[in-house]
Amino acid sequence: MYDNMNILEFYLHTYNFAATTGNLNFRKDNFKNIQEDFDYDELNRMTEYAGKTAAYDSKGNITKKSDIGTSFKYNTVGKPYAISRVTNK
């Protein structure tokens, strides 16, 4: 059920969505009292999540995810949006 602040509550979880974009602002485990916050860029791509970050290039490809790797490569022939390699620099 939504309340007047765009907060959706289920049995043990709470979700908050931005009214204008529908993006998830935060989710909370009410049983464990743990909350994860989310942030987005002007193109509605997730840039921060649960204390981690993501970055994108001009094509929209992920170039960095702080929890996975700092350099994503897209060099697969015939598949320009397929990740070919992830490294930590």
C-alpha cells in the first residue's frame, strides 16, 4: 500500500519511489533495519546503490562499478554492447 510520500510497504520491506520518474529511492528491510539508498543520473541510470557507484560512457555502456571492476571493455566483434573484459585498475 502506498502512502502520501510514495512509500510502498510490504510485510517486512519498505520501498520509496520518485514520483516523477518511478526510480527507486530506497528500500529497507524493516526486520533487520537495513536500508539501501539509490541515486540516478539525468538519464535515469543508476549511479549509486547501497554505498557503491556506477559510471557510464556516452553510449550508455557501464564503464565502472565499484563492487565489480574499474574498467569495463566492449571489444566483442559484432556485439558492440557486450562486455568483453572487466578489470580492476
